[in-house]
Amino acid sequence: MFFKKIFLFFKRIKGVKALIVVFAVAVFATPIRADSGDTEVTLGFSWRNSDRGLTMIENYISDSSFPFTIVLEEWLKKPYGWWVHHKKWSEFSLIKTHNRFHKRAQFVFGVDFLLSKELAFGFELNVGLMERKIKEVRKLEHIWVDRIPTFGYNRHEKDEITYEEMIIPINLFLNVKYKFEQLKNATGFLRPYIGCGGGIITAVNFDDRLIGSQFPQLPDEKIKINSIGVGMAGIDLWIFKKLAVFGEARYVKIFAYKDHVEFVTGLRLK
């Protein structure tokens, strides 16, 4: 099921979405010379201390907004001298909601290019997955008010539609790190580092299926691109000559929004 979703993702994305993917592939498919010693690859997992994972979406219809009802049309009119009450409305409810893991977790892919023995310049891509299902129950009443209708005049209809929202949060940024190689040389396995960087936070969704984009009565939901600043401090534990495990704490500032802290762990390949 997971690989099916990945296939559908690459099948459906177009335009700007495709450019983001192409750029990411171009950056992170850079040939890595394992014997050169001047490039390090990061494969990790990050966890935010906040559920505010949807700041890239404007006017997002949050989980707490459900259930809700939208009256699409309601009026009284007089065709052929008789009053008719005609009403259409939709009731929305959540079938599946984003859980805390969806809102806080992301996978981390990065490449560091060593500019000197202790200074490195790098790229990083963080990718998450958020999905939910929303049920819409459409109802219609067409009632003759001031006369006894003949057969077929009064109508009651009901229809159910299920929407699936799948959102791929993306953080893409550049960073500079100072790695304390002298301490690694002294201990043989321990290398602290500090760094900072900046980039963008955005998201990709499937076929613009955000629920607010489907109905004019709801706020129009749009994916935005926001700038971010990142400060980081961590430590590498080299268990082999070309393989380390690491732990890292980050301060992430989404400009015009509140900041949050992330904790990252994973593998460093040299």
C-alpha cells in the first residue's frame, strides 16, 4: 500500500510540484565518492515538539472544525402560483484524522560537503506524510408548501462522498556546520558539531483535493512557501570508520509564525 501511494504521488504531481521533486532529486542524487572522504550523507528521522505542522497551508480546515454543516441553497419560491421549499445542504465529518505522528514526524535526507577539515556546507531535505479522510453527506429537500402534491412532486435525496487528503510537508534548506574534528581525533569516535542554515517550508498535495478548495462557503485553502531559519547542535558517534550514529537538537523559526524545536537522530555515512 505504501509503494502504491508513492507511485500515485509521482504520477499525479505536475508543474511547480514536479519542479520541487526534480530539484530535490538533482541535489540528493549527487554522486558520492565513498573513498574521497570529503562528503557525508545523512539519513535520519526528526520529531517536532509541536503539532503546528500545517503552517504552510493558508486557512487550513483543522480537525477540530469537524463535524460541520454547510447550507448550499435555501429559499421559498412560487412556481405556477404555489410555494415550494427547496433546500440543499452538506454535512462533513472525519473518518480518519491526522495523528500525532503525522503532525510531528519527518524523514531527513542530507549531504554535507567538507570545505575544510572542520567546516562543511550542506543541503537537507525533510519530508513528512499527512493524510485524512472526510465524509460528505449531501441532502436535498424539495417540498410543496401550500398544496397537496401529486406523486413525484416532493423529493428527498441523500448522497455520500468520501474525500481523501494526502499532504507531503517539505522542508528544504542549506546549512553550514562546524565539526569539532580535533575532539574526534583525541577520542577516536566522538565529534560534536554546531551549525545554522536557512531555506523554505512548503508542501505538496494530491490534485488540489483540500476540502476548503471544493466549496465557496469554506475558506480557500492554498499551499504557501514560507522561509525558515535553522540553528542546530549535535554529536556524531563514529562506530565504524565510515559510519556514525548521531543525535541533534534544532531550533526552527518559521518567519511570521511561531518557532519550534526538533530532535533528530539517524546515521551519518562517509
